[in-house]
Amino acid sequence: MNESSNKEKYLRPTWDEYFMEVARTIAKRATCDRGRSGCVIARDHQILVTGYVGSPAGLPHCDEAGHLLKKMLHSDGTVSQHCVRTVHAEQNAICQAAKRGISIDGGTVYCKMTPCRTCAMLLINCGIKRVVCEKHYHDEADSLKMLEEAGIAIEHLEDNVQTYENM
């Protein structure tokens, strides 16, 4: 009997699983412990750029200076605290593309949760064609509507809503 027949066959990850795992690794560099998030933008099975949640270059990070919390009123009438010290992972990935002259037109975004309204608008204007999220965002209605209207496919790998650390 062949030795390899006794072993379970290795299953390579799908491209979505692969890029999402890279996004999870990128998130480990995030500097806001409320929702460490990472983003990968890929096209044609190649990573174009990455980004993670962090303060603008040269400014203090949440991990150093604490959170800069602002009250946010959501469309359903609820109010939550939102840290505004940092730039979102998707925004930082877009900035990296601009800084390096890399077109992300036609790309796929891999991120922790449904992009916020602002990130969704930026992704639409950058020509992103698909968004793959690990989880849902609690205030995602506007984002989902805009992405759908723009013809951008969005998929969620999990059906639960992202919760935040240190609320």
C-alpha cells in the first residue's frame, strides 16, 4: 500500500480563503484594539496592496495615546462610540495604491467586515468589482445599498455581525 494513500488529501485554500487569511495577518499590525482590521486588495490572483487600521503616519496611535471616541448616531436611531483616531484598513489600502501608483481598478477587496459608508464610496470610485467580508458591520445598510447600486458584488463568509473590543 502506498504511504501517501494513508494520509488525508491536502486541500489547498480557495483564493478567497487565501486572501482573507492574509487580511487577518495584516490586521495584526493594526494600532486600535477596538477592532483590529486588515484589508487586502487583489486582482488576477495577485496581491496589489494591503492596509490596516492605524493613525495617520507620524501621529499617535490608540495603543499609545488611547482612543479618540466620538458619539455616532446610526440610521436605526442607536448611538455608539466610534474611535476616530485611526484611518480604516480599506482607506489605508487605497492610500498605499495611490502612493505607489498601483491601479486597483477591477480588483477585489478582502476585509474584516462590510465596509463603512465612506469606505464603500471610495471603493466604488476606485473601480473595485467585488468585496469579500469576514463578517457584517452593524451599520451596513447604506453601504450594501450603494455597493449593489454600483454593481459591486459583496459576499460575507460568516453571517454574524462584527463586535468590538473595549467598547
